Amino acid sequence: MSNPLPDIDVFYEDADLLVVNKPPGLLAVPDRYDKTLPNLWDLLRQRYQLPELTNPHRLDRYTSGVMIFTKHSQAYRRLTAQFRDRLIRKEYLAICHGTPVGQSITLPVGERADRPGLARIDLHNGKTAETHIAVKEAFRQHSLLTIIITTGRLHQIRVHLQAIGHPLVGDADYGGAPLYLSALKPNYKPKPNEPERPLMTRPALHASAITLSDPPRTFCAPLPDDFEVALRYLRRFAARRDPVTQT
């Protein structure tokens, strides 16, 4: 493999950290069931010859955006302490169905026993989870959200948005339908003998920024192409003229 990471944007590196813009579709770390699948952690260790590389946090396979790796154990301990003490600000952008009212969601989240690898709201045995959402841009039937999380539970954002009735676009596991251009564009003409592809083939979630507390610094990741395309068509064909009031 001559170039194992052609699409990985490493946008910050020092003696302690390696910060990348994770592409959608690539596992962040080895899969718990299938260790043969490509993953970002293995690929970075190979390319940069960093046998001690560790991940103090992770992103879902189909989530894009900022991911931080530590190069040695001391850096790992320092960063995990910041995550544990909720001193790190994690900001996401998401496209959801409908227009939620800005709110804080604190429903506990637990893994599903019947479908390992997926999560649900679990009021009895779930772990504390806190998600803050605000509408950044509203469209006729969808919204672009800014999301801040102070905890990092399995599929936390996806589960919380499903719970309030506004699942992520393209998130089939949690009730989100695909976004098709035909649903937005007037007089849409499909290509003959060719099924229409959704504008996004994954949950519409992007880790846009992480802010560390010690030392204070923020890392930001630009939106990937599929997210940009979806927003471009929403803005062009589904713009909403009435204001959205946040509370």
C-alpha cells in the first residue's frame, strides 16, 4: 500500500498530539467484531511510525470531523483527564428532520442488548448523557443544528435527537430518512433507468470543533463534500423565510 491515507487531512501535529479531519465511512479504531476492517488508528500508526498512538475519544464510523490522537502515555493521561472532568468542549454540526426548539437533552443512554453496537434511552440503567442543541439554519422540513455535548456516550447525539422526534437525516438506525433532491427541487427529472441516490448516504453528523482547556486551543474541521452538497441544495430549494425563535 503506497499511500494508505490519501484522504486523511492531518491539520495539527506536535510532540504530544496528532489531530486529523476524519473522513466519513472510515472506522476510528478497530472494530470489536471484525479486526480486519481498515481503521484510522491503525493507518496513522503505520504512516507516522507511532507505536504508542492512542485515542482519548472516538467518532462513529460514518461521522466526519475533528479527532485527536495522543502520541505517548503522558499526553493520553492528560487529555483523558480533561474529557473525564468535562473540560473539553465538543461541537458538532448536524442536519435533522424538522425544526426542534433549542434545548438541553439529559436522557440517560445505554447500549441495546438486542442489537449490540446500537444505543437507546435507558431510564433505569443508562449512563448520564448531556446534549445541547440550537438551530443554526432552518429549512422547510429540515434544520442545520449546532450541537454541544459534555458527555460522550455511544451514539449519544443520534439517540437524543431520535428521542425528541428530530432524527438525523440519513440515520436509518435511529429513524432518520434519506434526503433526496427530488423532495427539494421543483420539477425534478430523474435520470432514465437509474435509481435516485440520496444526497447523503450516511447520518448527517460532523464533529466541527474541539476546544481543549489545558492549554486552551481549538481545532476546527471543514465540512466534507457530501455535507456541503446537501446544504447547498437545501439552501437553494428549501429555504425558509419565517424566523425561528430559539429558547
